[in-house]
Amino acid sequence: MKDQKKVLENTIKRCRERNIIIPTYEQMRNPDLIPKKIKDELKNIGLWDLNPRNLFRITWKNEPTKKGGGFGKVNYLEIPPELSGVKARIFVLVGKFFPTGAHKVGATFGPLVEKLIRGAFDPTTQKALWPSTGNYCRGGAYDAYLLACPSIAVLPEGMSRERFDWLKTVGSEIYATPGSESNVKEIYDKTKELKAKRPGEIVVLNQFDEFGNAIWHYAVTGPAMEEVYKQERKKGQKLSGVFLTQGSAGTLGSCDYLRELYPNIKISAGEALQCPTLLYNGYGAHRIEGIGDKHVPWIHNLKNMDMVSDIDDDDCMRMVRLFNEPAGRKYLLKQKIDKSVVNRLDLLGISSMANILGTIKLAKYYEMTENDILFTVATDSMEMYMSRLKELQKKFGEYTEIQAGIDFEKALLGQSIDYTLELSYYDKKRMHNLKYFTWIEQQGKTIEELNAQWYDDNYWTDKFHSYQQWDKVIKDFNDKTGLLKKYK
């Protein structure tokens, strides 16, 4: 066992040598709190640059520019009724303008930083291992590089080529496991194998059980949604619900924040119909990259859910071409969809499209009107999936306006409330109990904590509110490096 005090000294020294200052959750939530001199430095730094100051760009409020941007309001897109087919107002937080082009730099910030600042990870001798089905290992490798921590990425071999190419640029070790999106167990098996072969060297930061993932979304994403709601709501309108695909369940942490403020909202978790784990205790493979399943994440608060909806991955793939092919956009313009919206549809990656479809299901199920405001998230953009678009072009040939019309009717206007379940107490408990098979039998969690997640009313509240304590520790850590002095 490493001496915690010595490890913390090593970490402080390395951060001092590498000029690393760690932002607080409050600063990521409200960039107005970032020192002006740090903002001045950012004027000469690109959004994706491997520069430690980009830790301060882990926020929904980056100016949407490639280099030198400051901070403004939350980046979001409203999906109009002409596109969604429902009257409810749907807002999508846009993740493209985070470093790496996805909000996973936030989800990975918490798990790594809380270990660094308390001496539980030694960047001089250890490597951070990021098991992932996609963007999480990219975000982790990026954050680790900025924090001077070596990293290892473990992800399925069937994920998009763009992910693997980018990981090479940050010098991460890469291990491709058998299968694709829903082959999570294979990732765990490789992780366990690597950890056994290299004892003491590897620290696993598993997005599915690291509460820092969900805590970041509670502290940053939830307030971003609240801010957009207050900015956009009109007289008589109310915040009515949120839909998010389960994935690691990190983003669903934002719903715990919103539930405290708006207790009557409806919260729906989604998954691929081809892998209906929550809905039917089912399994399978699917093409909605970024929402790996066949299990229930340890950090998912099932008690906070109202509904589960399954999304047909075929609908998402139809939207890939509809939203990004010239013929598709031309067709959408003919449907009187605002040009400013059509021209920004490339801000939506494949899982983002699934999130929109699930939000439509939520609106239809509860018969919502123009007085209802709903939220979801675009984790990343089509920039991560252009190879998938080329694959579709090769497989199906030229995309025409006739095909665009078919896809628009099938995927969007024809979206139904099939494969949707409003949850009773025992529906939620059944889904919660699925954690046992992954986390107790396979991953060494305790039955006592599993029961506490269900029966202890303070369990989740204490977890999510802990970010306030972490902010105090981050400030103390920065004081010890002494680097903030010149910025005051």
C-alpha cells in the first residue's frame, strides 16, 4: 500500500512542475468565477489543445470556437415541433464544444481528480485505466494527459475508427476487446487481466461505478439545464421532464439535481431496443454508440426514474443520413424546418439522436403540450461518426429526397410509445436488483451497499452533495502547489 502522504507530495510536486491548476466544480458550473488571468491565457489556446489550462474549459459554457474562445451562455439547440412531431419544447445541451468534442471530459474529471487530490493516485508511478464503450476513454485520456497522468484505454474493437485514431494522439495505451457497443463484460475481463498482470501500477476508473462521473453531472449539467429553462421559458410553461439514455448513468445524475428543485418532473431512462436490459432483462448488440449496456450501472439511482423507453437503433441510423446528407437537409428545409436548425444538425451524434427520439416518446406518452419544456443532451457530434456515414453510403448507395421523406416519417414523425414502461415501485426495484449480478457477483461490491442504495434515503443525497466538500479539497490542493498566487 502506497503511503498516502508521500503520494500526495509527489502529485503536488508534479502539478507544480507541469503548471497544473485544477478548477473547482463551481468554476465549471459558473466560469465567471475563473480568475481573469487564466481567461487571458485561454485566448491563445485551442479548444482541443493538450494544455493544462483547458481543464477550465470543462464546462457547457465554452464559446463555440476552435481557438481562443471565452465563456458565455450554455450551448444548446431547440428541436422545433416541425422536426420532432410533438408540441412540447425540446432543448438539447450541446457537447461538441467541450475539449475532445464530448462532455465526457467532465464525466472523467471527477473520478481522476478526487483520487489525485487525496493521494489515492500517484501520477509518477501509476496509470489510469479507462474501461469504456466510447467517449469515456477519450475524455479520460485527455484529462489524464492534462493532469500529467499516464493512461490506458480499453474499448470494443467495433467502435468507430475516429475513437482509436484520436487515442493514439495522446499516447494512451489502447486495448481493443471483442464485440461492439453492448459488450461491456469483455471490457471488464480485459481490465481485470491487465490489473492482475501489473499489480500496483494500474488504477481502474470505471465510469459505471465511479460516483465522480454522476457527481459532475449533478453539479454542472443539472444547473446548465436549469439555466436554459429559466432563460427560455415563457408565461405558463413549466419544466416537465428529462430523457437520457442510461449508458454509464453519469448524465442521469443531472436529474437528481433537477428533482430536488422540480419534484414533479418526469424522468425517463433509455436504452437500445436491440439490447433491452432495463425493459425486459434482455441482452443483444446494437449500433447506438455510447450507451453500452447488458447491465445496470452501480451509480444509477433507479428510484429517481419514472419511465424506461427503448429506442430502435434503425431509427438512429436513418437520422444519421437524414440529418447529414445534402438530400436529407434539402428535404427538411422543404418541410418548413428553420434553416438555422437544419444547418446545426451535425451537432448531434448517434446517441444524441437516440436521446431526441426518447424525448419525443416521453412527450407523446404524457400527451405534453406547448406548455411543457423537456431536456436531453447531445453527448457528442457527427464529427465522431463520419466513418459510419460513409459505411451507410457504401451499403445503401445514393441518398435521395424520397428516402429522406421515408426516414423522416419513420424515425421522427412516426415515433410511437411502443416499448415504453411507466415504472411502478417494483419495476424500479426489479431494475435495481439487476445490479447484483454485475456488481456483487462479478465486481466485488457489497450487498450492504446495494441495499443502502435502495433503502437509505440519505445515500444518494450524500453522494451528490459531496462535490461541495471536493471543492474545498481542490482549493487546498491548489494552494499547496502555489500556482494560483500569480493569478490573484
